[in-house]
Amino acid sequence: MKIAQCTDVRNNIKEYCDYVTEENDVVIITRKDNKNVVLMNFEEYNNILRLQRLEAYNSLFNKK
């Protein structure tokens, strides 16, 4: 995991995107007022969404 300031990411977006995709890692982008964001590859993002949907689906059937 890398941590970078927003201005650095803005000035070097290609390098950060390459890092995320080549290393299969994330970059935490720090911003003012602690409004931080995460840069991750699209496949990982889809996996997270898929897991969330699966958990929601499972909770529907596990209610008693």
C-alpha cells in the first residue's frame, strides 16, 4: 500500500495507475480535511462489489 498526497497523484497519475495495476496494490490519496480516497484496480473494485452483493443476498435467506 502506498500513501500519496493528492497533488502528487494529480501530477503523476500515469505512474500511480501503473503501480496499482502492475503491483495489484492500492494507493491511499490524502486530501484536505481528511477526505481521503483510494485508488485501486477495477478488478479488485468489482470483487468488493460482488462480495457485498453476495453478503446482502445471503442475509435475505438467513433471516429467521
